[in-house]
Amino acid sequence: MDGGKVARYTEDDSPGDLPLISDLYAPKEYYNDDDDDPAGALLAWFISTLGGSGTTFAMLRHAFDQLVVHNWGFVAKVNRYRAMDKQCQLLCSQVDLLEQELQTARMEWSLSKGRLKAARADRQVHHLRLGQTGAQVEQNCIRTDLVCQDHQARYGHGCPL
């Protein structure tokens, strides 16, 4: 089942009974507080097998299924690790793709800026003087032109329509 749970029947259950649903955990004795034997790093071959090919992972999972004391917790944890490993690989691939797209967009932006610079596009419209201070100057010029047009229209100095 999803969410780290398992549903199972006991030998005392009858066909109409509902299954027992419980959380999956590795055996408690593996989480001891013994300072003489602390849990160490997982061995390289084990991590390699967890993230390896489907065949090697199936062999590992089968080995956990064959343990004398069968524990669903190990199988669940192994399956969870495998699923999270695949999700991390997928997300890393998506991040790499987005970084490449961003790099391409920045390069195209830089090339576009270079083309405008080479064509001296700013000189073609230098009379606008837009920008941080140029925008205020331009707005003042437009306001002055509107006031002049209004004044001319009131006193008959404008052009007839």
C-alpha cells in the first residue's frame, strides 16, 4: 500500500474479516542505543544495488523476502529508497534542462543586445531620452505640448480640422 503501510491477514482471520493495516518499520532492535555498535554508513555495494539496474534491485528485494524473520519494513524501506532515488534523478534532470534553457535564453538576450548596439539603435531614437530621468523629461514635453494645443484651440491659433 502507499504511504508506508501494509495490509495483511493473520492465520486466525476468516474470509469475511478485514485485513490488519499497519505502518511498516524495520525491526526495533536495529534502532538500538548501543554506543559500542553504532549504525555506520551503508556499504557501497548495497547503495549501488539499491540504485542499480532492475535485475540487481530485484535480487536484493528477493533476498529481503527470503529472510528467516520476514519483515515487511525492510521491503518497504528498500522500495521507498528506490522510489525516492528515481524521483531525485528525475528532478535533477529537470533542473539541468531548465539551467540549459536559461543559459540559452541569456545567450540569445546578449546576442540581441549586441545586435542593437552594432546597429546603433539608441542613436536612431536619441531624441526620446527615455530611461530613469529621460522619462520625466519626455512626460513634461508631452504635457507642455498638450497645454499649448489647448491654449491654441481656445484662442483660435490652432489648425482647423
